[in-house]
Amino acid sequence: MTDEKPSEAEKPEEKKAEAAKPEAAKPADAAKPADAAKPAAPAAAAPKPAAKAPEPVIPATAGKFEQFLKEHGIPSERLPLSLTIETIAVSGDVLQSALRLLRNSSEVQLDLLLTVSGVESNDTFDSVYHLWSYSNLDELVIKVLVKKSDVPEGDLPAVPSIANFWSAANWHERETYDLMGIRYANHPYMRRILNPWDWEGYPLRRDYKQLVDSLNDKNPHSMR
């Protein structure tokens, strides 16, 4: 008989040693509870407050047009500049006198009326006039501020018409009346100019509610 070495699997010493080995340690992660809470996601950063628009600054000294009117006995109120243009407010009682003087004076010669427009602020309805001088290449903005508290309920704010000074004011005042509801006293033909004559409300006012009809509803098949 030939001596045969026992196979590796048949060695009794190795079997005993294998049985005596300690159980392998489990990974540290396995020791954690299965339902361990995940770290909370970082809270979203609070939105930054919107930057406030800078307050309009009223010039510290009178502009040349304010001073010019003052020298001729016409009171005015200094307002913040309109894009670097001198801006003043006058009352409706002296509007025509101020405009006549500014237009006809050889010193000032603000003889071109650029626009008449209307603006609604928190407390007033403003009739705004932009005047230009071809001779001096200069410009002035004049405003007539009508306090809302002074307008009787159901009435419109009223400002004297200047259509007798500049014929272009006829159209500008009608547009301002149509859209902002400022009535120009003694205007030769104070009727709407953009909307139908029987239109209700004034589209540029803050409290205006858009009518719903076939022209302006949200139906994709409408004529809008």
C-alpha cells in the first residue's frame, strides 16, 4: 500500500481551527438602527426684501422758472425733478396766467406745448404739462394737483382748459379726460377721443375694472 496524504478537507486539525475562529465582526453601519433619522436638509434661505426705490429729492434751491414766476407774483410749489427737468406745481386758479407768461415772455419763451397728460397718485389727480423752448433749448414740467378729498363724490376733478393757448391741447386734454377722467373746464368739445362716447370708467385709473366682452375676454377664440 502506498501512503497517501490526507486531502486539505480531511485534516482534522484545520477543521478544529476553523470552528474556533470568532465570528467576523459586522460592519459598523449594520450596527446602526435601520430607521435612523437622516440629517435634515438645510432650511431654504429667507428671500431678501425688495430694495425700496429711493425717495424723490426736491431741489434745495428754486429753479429759474420757479424764480421767474415768483418775480411776477405767481406762486408755485417746487417738486422733484422729472428726469433732470425742473418741475413745479401751480394751482388751477393761476394756471392760465402762468402759461401765458411763460409762453409770451421774451426771457423764457416756452412756446411749444409738448404734451398734456394725466397721472393718479395716492392722494391726487395730476394734470401734467411739458413745455419746450426752441429759442433757449429748455424745458419745464408744470403740474396741477387736484386732491381727491376735494372732489365731491360722483364728480370729476376739474382743471381749466388751455386749448385757447395751444390748439394741440384740444386733443391732449380730450385724451386725458378719456383715460384719466380729468375734466377740462371751458374746453370747446369735452368728449372722449379713444373710447366710445358711452364707455364706462376711465382706463388709466387705479380702480378701473376691465369690461369683459368679445374683444377682451380670455376666450382663445375671441377677437382679442
